[in-house]
Amino acid sequence: MRVGTVREIKNHEYRVGLTPESARELVVHGHEVWVETGAGLGIGAADRDYEAAGAVIKPDAATIFADCEMVVKVKEPQAIERAQLREGQILFTYLHLAPDPEQTADLVKSGVTAIAYETVTGPGNQLPLLKPMSQVAGRMAIQAGATALEKAHGGRGVLLGGVPGVLPAKVAVIGGGVVGFNAAQMAAGLGADVTILDRDPEVLERLGTHFESRAKTRFSNRANLADCVAEADLVIGAVLIPGAAAPKLVTRDMLATMKPGAVLVDVAIDQGGCFETSRATTHAEPTFVVDGIVHYCVANMPGGVARTSTYALNNVTLPHALKIADLGWKAALAANPHLAEGLNVHAGEVTYEAVARELGYVWRPVGELLA
């Protein structure tokens, strides 16, 4: 199979779909790999590194979209990229379709076979292709929140860990999954006063056992959530419903109860955000203020640490990319029901139930395509 990767064009997105090492693995498996010139510069990989791995450098993305059977990316295709997708082509990348009707409509119109990293499952309904970026985003959320709390950035002027004689900042983490766990780890490590909210008693027990006295846990009902948000200097939104839009847990009315200059970091913004007042921002302009509360809602947070993120992502996506290239998409999905969960759009139909329900499409079950 001819597999291609392009330079990402989303604002300040420096990751790349294939590292030179991943390209080499595909070549060893007998596949042809095309790479847009400069695609790896954001992670320190030059064209010559890809050529040494056996890849072919192409002058532009248009050539790759036109002639590659599978395109491996990181972020969802932008409008100019979606216009180049075609029927019978495989797109393997993050999509986050539920809050993005325009992208969904374009993918349906193109006829492409679109497999989304974020809905591929693993044992125990885990999301292994989302996990490494959730780990990165959770840790970055604390870095971003700490910076936004600085007075020069519009925040309260509070140091997360405090100093002797001065209390540390209060951090509320909404959601105890991978993002929330990593955010809490970072915040607790810096000495902040951390509270994690979740609705799953088993998750709360596991978090309590891990953190012991370094972080508190609370059951996430409306009253507890309102209390924690009102008291917090920094709130991390870390909720996820696989494939569906995130629930709006923090309302605009709740902002009035918060301390002026407090910070909200919405890690769920890729899925529409879990704060009512959230809107997607970029690394170039990461924050905005609503009712005196600083919002950080960058939709591609891991792109800021592109090298770490790219290698972590390739560790989990490469085995699937190899299977798709080796067997073709249909046989690869038929052989692996977890990978089959990643199919979101195929030949003009929406094949992921949560996306179809959210955006009003008729749902075509993947099983019908593989029968």
C-alpha cells in the first residue's frame, strides 16, 4: 500500500503522523511511504531522516492526497485538506466529529473511509490511541493553568504550590480518567491543594488509594461540583464520553461564584468543551476572559510539546497502521473488533453511533459493512 503523511496545518500544530522510525517499519513491511517535505520539522525530523528510512519526499500535500491509498495524520483534516479526500481512500487520524458538523459533512461527501484514533478501543473499553495524548494534555493542563494564573496573563496572581506561610492554590479536577489523573499528579507534585471529582465509586476508590493524602476525592454531583468550582483557583475540565460531545458541567451562572481571575482549563474542548462558556482557542491566542474568569481552551494542546507527543502517539498508532496497510481496511477491521470501533465514516455513511445520534445522521453499523 502507498501510505502518506502530510505537514499539519492547524494553528501551531507541530506533530506529524509518522516518525522516520514508523516510516521505516512500513517500508520493511513492503509498503511505499510518501512524506510531504518539511512534515517532520516540528519534531526535529528532517527530510533526509525520512529518506534514510526509505520514504519518498514529495513537494506538497496535494500530491499525497491525490496518490496515496492511506493518509496518516494527527489532527482532523482542515477544510482545504478535506476537499482533497476521495472515495476509496483511507484516512487514519484524530477526528472528534460529534461537535464538528462541517467536518462530518465534508467527510461524508468525500466518500473517504475515516478511522478515528479517539474511538479505537482496547480491553476493558479503554481508549489506547487517545490515552497518550490524554496523558500529555492532563500534564500540560497544569502547566497552562499555572501560567494563566499569573497576574500578567490575567489570572489571580497565585502560585500553585504556595510558599511557607502562604496557602497553595486550590485545584479542582473534574473527571478522574486519564486526563484527570495526570493533571492531579502534576498539581499534587507542585504542592497544590487538589480535589478530584468523579461519578464512578471505583474510580474514586482507585484515586484515593493512589494519592492518599496528596489529593482529595469527591463524588461529582451538582452540589459538590458547585462547591469545588466556587472555591478553586484553577479548574481542569477532564470529562469524556467516547465519540460524543462533552457534557456542559460548569454553567455560566457558576462563574459568578468563582474568584475573580480564577482559571478554567477545558481539556475536553476537542469534544465541544465541558464548560458552557468555552470556545476553542489556539496556541497563538490561548486564553480569553468571561465574567472575570480566564478560559484556556486550546484544541490541540499536545501540539505544544510536539516531539514528546508524536513519539508517544506513534507508539500506539503504528501497529494499527501496519495492519491496515498489510491487510486492507476491511480485513484489518474484521480481524480486530477494537480497531473496528474506530471507523466513523465510510463511503458516504456515518458508522459511529454516537456521532450519528449527535449530528442527526442515519447510523450504519460497522458490522454490516464487515459481514
